Amino acid sequence: MNNKIIEYVVKLILSLSEEEYCLLEGKLFFNSSYPSTAEIIELANRSKTFDFLDDEPDLYTLEDGEPI
């Protein structure tokens, strides 16, 4: 591991303005290349992948088990 580079990067990040820090944070932690949960749900609803479940018996009801 290169500790000097890590120390330099940390110092550089700490020297950023608030605007620059927010931009960096967005780039690091909010990668928009991944689909959102809503997009995944929409894809599952539009595809026929889970249609086989419509023919499956309902094994559980709201009356099963104990309330949490």
C-alpha cells in the first residue's frame, strides 16, 4: 500500500471547497449507472420472468403465524 498517496489524497479532499466536496461525494457515492429500485421493479413488472408465480398456489395468508 502506498501510504504517501493516501495521505496526499486525504489532504487534497480536506482542502476542497464545499461545492467541490459535494461534487466529489456525488461522483463517489451516487453512481447513476446502476438502475434504481423503481427501475428494477418496473423491469420485473414488464418482463414475463415472474409470470409463473401467478399459477402457484397461495401457501400463506395474513392469518398465518403470529403477529409481529
